[in-house]
Amino acid sequence: MTSFQPADLKLLGDLIQERFGLTFEGVRQDILGSRLRPRLRELRLDSPRAYYEYLRFHPRGDAEFDRLPALITNNETYFFRETRQFEILIEHVLPERRPAAPSRPLRLLSAGCSSGEEPYSLAIALHDAGLPPAARSWEIDACDLNPERIARAREALYDETSLRACDPESRRRYFSVEGGRFRLKDRYRVGVRFFQSNLLAPGFALDRPYDVILCRNLLIYFGDAAFDRLIGLFASALVPGGYLFLGHSESLFDRDTELLPVVVGGSVVYRKTAKP
Amino acid sequence: MTSLLTAPAHRLAALEAAARVPGGEQHILAALEDTAPSVRERAIRLAARYVEPAVLGELVADGENAVRRNAGLSALERQGPYAVPHLVAVLDRDDPELLLFALQSLSRIGFGSAGLAILPLLSHPDPNVAQAAIEAVGKLRVREAVPALCGLLQRDLWIQLAAIAALGEIGHPAAVAPLMAFVPDSVLAEPAVQALRRIAAPESLEPLLPLLLTVRERALRDPLLLAVAVVIELHPDPEGPASGVARDMEANGGDLVVYLGQLLTAVPEDGDAEEAESLLRAAATLVAATGLAELHPVLLARLSADPVARWIEGLLARFPERLAPRLHALLTHADPDVRCGALRVGSFGPGDLPLLVEHLSDPRLAVRTAACLALGRMGLDPVAPLLLERLRRGEPPEQAAAAQGLARLSPEALRELDGCLEPGMAEPVVVEALAVLTRTTVPALEPRVLQLAESPSAAVRLAALRAAARFTAAKAEVVLLRALADRHQPIQTEALELLVRRGGDRAVTMLVAMLGTADSLRFHVIRALGHCRAPSAASRLRSLYPECGPLEQLQIVWSLLRIAPPWLSEFLLLRLVDQDLDMRRAAAQGLSEVACFDHLPVLLAMAEDPDWDIRNSAARGLGRLGGAEARTALLTLARDVESVVAATARAALELPTRDASPSAV
Ligand SMILES: C[S@@+](CC[C@H](N)C(=O)[O-])C[C@H]1O[C@@H](n2cnc3c(N)ncnc32)[C@H](O)[C@@H]1O
């Protein structure tokens, strides 16, 4: 197996970073190479450079761009991942946000939702807190770059690995067993809306303001410029006083932004300054 | 919607604009202290490229401001060889902190020629400086430091530790004896063994091996085993020393056998997977090299049961003598995994035939499959009927194994394959039988193969085409050419590749004729002509160039690069001034491969190009040319804002220097 030229991988990596924000610099370059090798073989292309040229100039290049996310994204996720954050949301954030907007539902966004475990965990937490969606008290939007993941999210049928943090009691309450897999019960699916989108697509904007945004375990894969752009996007999409939740290894430390760290329930979350 | 550009993005843009104009240095230096990491990171790259090492050195010397100091240091390191003379000069200074920084930077830059300047600091009175110097000669693998480092092995603990590690990194066999003195009865035994593992000198095998019998604590036994395994791997003839210890192991190595057995059966858990895998490999190496009979079944069972343990085959093949005397016993072992493993690794002769045949009806599929493979490896024509029977009636893995075995037999023995190609045969049988014929040519079966190339099944057509490509006759070529118009695109492209591999004027003529049709296959045809290295296609490709879209144009450049017509560099020079950046990049890459001394000015201009990829090609081309002017340009490229370019330039600088006279090119 011949190894790929670093310059060829960079050329392709830069294109991917520009389109999707995902960075494959340094050691991650090799990951990019090994993820794409089978696809290159399929297309009978000799090098990442040839693939770059294919993406840019082949009549089927756009279609290829659409299938790229499925090849290069890490979609790892599971129900109630970092469960403390859901508690903080219910115990601290909701009581603060609800009086602020009494006449409309609270709006929550799960950005980079993968196959839906995160937004559904949110829906379950809200249900359990006595807030069913029928009361129009909340709406959850959830988006991801990878269309194949969004399709799975809509199907809401999960394997054991997605339930690794669920005890037997929650398995029984929230899921029904179907051919050895787990189907999320319908009542928890109501009020969650999925859409496929690239948060970094040129001109992309979130079309409504949100009270809470969860963007967890996505920014770690982003380069600096994409990171800053995405934070800018969230800052403008949050209502004043709205909250951003990040994954435990992500932070806005040292970043220039109007989202300020606040300690809530013992954890750091980010809050948009309250002045409109 | 409001703008997505946040303040750091604005500052980044401003920095970028200011950096390259006169006076930009101040802007860069200020940005080294920016609050946003993205701005700081960019400023470091720009500082490496546009700020002189002496100025950066001052930032580093300023002990007051840690942010600036770190940024200055990172920038100096990015300058690589360009900063080396400056850093070497700093080694004469007195300030220990400065010395530390210089040593650390030098070792991270990794430019070996700086190593000698560090030697005097190895015994510096400040222990921190001495330690940093020791680490640096290790990282830079300065062989001249070995005697001095051996001398330091008697000093205090931290120095000893650093010296041991450095000796390991340098990897000189002269260090074996002094390091062995620490094993096994010293607090430094473990690091010493780690160093011996890195050195992996053959002379360490004999003293290390017996220690495995006496040392029992895992903390030292594990590293010892790992070291022994590496030494065995790299040893030209490990069997001699291994035999001696093998006898001791049989006699009184009970505890060692238990230990190795545990390692060979360990199931890696998430946390320690890598460690367990290295120990597994090391234990296997020791068992294979010493021929420890008790553990052969364990090793073979692991080979069969663990899908990622194929490497055990290669390992055992290196020591065939060790396994051979026990093969029969292993083939009749009660555990099917052991039988399967023995079939996979054994080498068999005609006398073993009855035993192997028995395994063809083993209840376990894996054993039957391994038996097919073993029969095949014998390469004896009389086994053909047995393998043919498995090909017809076996399960898919047996069929594939039988096909693999059949491919080693003579064309005469394979005439019987005809029966598997008859109409009405199941598709997998036909496809596997054809696979045999892609590896061995059987002239008698040519008509049948060519006929199958017209089969309604795409899988059969594809397999038949591959087999047909082996026949030299014109008829086979016609079949391949016809497949270029197959209704399945994958078959078209496969046919193209097969034609390319056959070579030959007829195929080239046909391919050149196909260039006239602007369809989706043309891109592949252009590519194929490159792979054929067909000189007769070059001028047609050139004349086609203006009519094509960008993807085909780029492919024309790549193909011409392979064909290398005499006018290639002229053609590339024209493309180098193209409007399109990707075309310029392709041309630059091409020139980097073919440029001769006359093109030096072009390469020097490329080295200043705003595009990193073109600068990267310049670095490669300049490295090829060599000479004083090229070196100067490479030193600048070695501190390029893009790491890839800097790395290419550094690699080019390390190439042996060539004479720059035109005749040398
Ligand atoms: C590791 S998953 C995290 C899932 C979930 N948030 C969690 O924490 O468990 C990251 C997801 O981000 C998505 N993603 C990556 N780049 C994206 C982009 N530019 N726009 C939208 N989603 C993206 C990936 O497809 C992937 O599903």
C-alpha cells in the first residue's frame, strides 16, 4: 500500500475544511487518508489529489460532496451522554427561561445531532419534568451534516450501543424492543424536528431564534476559523440570555465572543449577554 | 442575518494583509499576544516566515512575558534549519534558561548537523542544562555523544536516566554492555531494558534471553520480553542463541511457560489493547524462535481464532525447522482451531497427502478451508480432482480456497476446470473457476472463456474479461475492446485497465481513436493512455487539450507527465501561467519532476508563489536540482507559513548535496 503525499492530503483536507469545517491537520491527516482509501479505489483514483480534482471538476462532483460526510464524520453518540447537562437544563435553565418568554414555546436546537440520541434525550428529560410537547411548551430542532444519520434519527430504531448509559428501568420506559433492537416510543418523538444541513455552508443561517443550543462533541473536529464562525452563528441565533451547552472537552476559553461562561449547577455553560 | 464574521476573523484578515508589507513585522509581533488562539497561531506562522531569528531570539530571552516567550519559541522552531545557526550561537551564552530554550528548540527542530555543538554542554554544571543537552543529543541521534553518555552513567539519578534514554535513542551497539550492567538488579533496570529494546543490537540477545527465566516481576519481565522480541526480529540469525535457552526453558521454565501462555491467550480490553497486543506479538516471537513445544498449540489456536492474527503465519514461516517435527501431532490435535492453524502454516510433501485429504471432510468449515489451502500450497497436479470437487460443492470460503490452490497447478491439470464453466453451473462456481484462469493461463479453455465474456451476468462477464486478458490472441483483444462499450460502467473501466496492462500498439491505437468521443469514458481513456506510457498518444493529447473541460485537461497533464514526450516542459511552462489555480498547481508539480538546470529561474519564481502547493512543488524541484542558489531558496521555504512546504523543503535540504553545474543535471 503506497502512502499518500502530505501535500495531496492537505489539498483535500483544506477543501473539506472549507466546506464542512472539519479539520484533518497533523496526525489526523492519516485518518483522512485511511477513511478515503476504499472510496478512491472504488473510483479508481490514484491519489487524494485526483480525488480533490474529481470533487471540484467531475460532473458527479457535487453528488460526491454529498456522500463525503458519511465517509469522514465521526458520529459517535448515545442516549443521556453527559447526563448532568440535561439535569442542569431542567433544574436551572428552564425555570429561568420560561418566564422570559411566557407566550411562546421554548426553542431548543441540537446542532450536530448525529442519529438523534441527543435531541431525543432532551425530549425525554422534558417529558419527565412534566412538560409534554402537547402543551406546546417547547420545540426541539435537530440537525446534522450526514444525511444517513438524519434518516436513522427519523427512524428512531437503536442498537445496544446507543443505550449504553440507560439502566433497565429507562430501557423499559422509553423503548420497545423490536427484533433485538430498541424503538423509541412515539410519545418521545413528538415535537422533535430533524433536518439535514451543513452548519458552515456559505450563507447558512438558523431561521429562528433559540433559547438553548446544544452543540456537543462537534467543535473538537473543527479548525479554528470554522470554530469561530460556528460560535458566531450560535451567538446570533440565541436570544439574549439564551444558553449554549458544549461537550466536556470543548470550551470557549480564550475566544472572543459575547457568549460568557457561567457556572450553573456546578458545570460551565455559556450564556449570551442579556442586553438585546 | 448578521455577519458570521466574529472579531477574531477580522483581526486575522488584518494581520494577513499587514504581514507581507514593509513594517509588517511590528504587526506580527503584536499579534503574537492576541487573545484569540486562531490569531496567535497565524501570527506564529507569519513570524517564522517574515521575522529574523535574532528578533525572535530577543522575545525568547525576555523572561518577563511568558506569552511572547512561548510564541517566539514556537516561531523559532517553525523556522527549522534557518534558525539553527542562531540557536547554535546561543549555546555559547551563560544564561542557563536561555541555554535550556535553545537546546529544546534544537532538539525539536531535529536538524542533526547541530548535534556536535551540543557535546560540550553534556557535563554543564547546571544539572538542568546538562539534562537538556543529554536529551537533545538523544533526539538528534548524535553518535559522537555515545562515549560521553556512557561516562555519565555513573552520575546522579536524573542524569543517569537521561543518559540511558539518550543512548536508547541513538541506538549504537557500543552502549549494550554498559546498559546491561544495570539489569536486572538496579533501580534503573527497566529504563535500561527499554533502551536496549530501542537499540535492538544482535549482541544483546545472548545476555537478555536467560534473564527471562530468572526475572519474575511483570514490571521488568514485560519490558525484557518486548526487548528480546525486537532483537530476535532484527537478528540475522537468532536460532543459535535461541536454541540454548530453549533447552533451559523445556527443563525448568514452567513459570515462564505459564506467563507466555497467558499473553498468548489474552483478550485485549479497551484500556490496555495496545500493550496487550505488543506483548502477544513478543510472546509469539519467542515461542516461534525457540520452538517451545508446549505452546505451539496455543499459538496455532490463536492464529485460527483471532481474525487479526494472520501475522503469526509469517512468524512461524521464519522458523520452519522449529515446527516441522511436531506437525503431525498438531494436525491430529483435538482442538479444531489447532488443526486449522497447523494446516495454515505447515509445509507438506506428497507423504502427507492422506492426512490432508482426511481434513477435507472435517466437520468444521474453517478446517476444510485450511485443508484446501494446504493442498493448494503443495502445487501437485494429482490434487486437482480433490480441489475441483470442493470448488463445485464446497461452501463459499472453501470454493475460494480451492480456486486459490488450483491456480498453482499446471495448465494440463486445469483442463478439467472446463466442467465448472459449463452452462448451467452455479454463478459462484463459474466466477471462482474464472478467477483461477486469471492466475494461470490454460490455452485449451480460451474459447470457453471468450464465450463467457458475453454472458448476461455482469459478475461472470467481469471475471471472464479478467481471464481473457491473459490470452495473447487477437480474439481476446477484440473481446476486451468490445467491453469498452459494455452497458456496465465498472466493466468498461475494468476493460480499459486490462488493455492498459496488456499494452500493445493495437490497444493504444484504439484508445487514441476513442478520444474523439466526448463521453464520460474519455476521462478514463486519457488516464489509461498515461498508464500505457504511449508516446504515440502524446501529440493527440496535446491537441485535444483546448477542447476539454478542466477535469480532462488536468488528466491530460498527468498522463503527459507519465509519457514524458520531449516537449513536456514547454507544455508545462505554458500551463504554469494558466488562469486556473489547479492547472497551475498541476503544471508546477510536473515541472518539479522534470525541471533541469535551465528551469532554475522558474523554480525560484515558484518558490515565491502565493499558493502553498506551488511553493511545495518548488521545494521538491529545487531539492532535485541542488546547488547554492537552490539551497538559499530552500532555507526560506523551510520556514514557510505552511508546515507541509516547510517539511518538504527540510527533506530537500537533507538530500545529499549535488554539484550545481548544468552537466550534473
Ligand atoms: C461526534 S457527533 C456528536 C453527536 C452528539 N452531539 C453527541 O454529543 O453525542 C458529531 C456530529 O457532528 C456532525 N457534523 C460535523 N460537521 C458538521 C457540520 N459542518 N454541520 C452539521 N453537522 C456536522 C457529524 O455528522 C456528527 O454526526
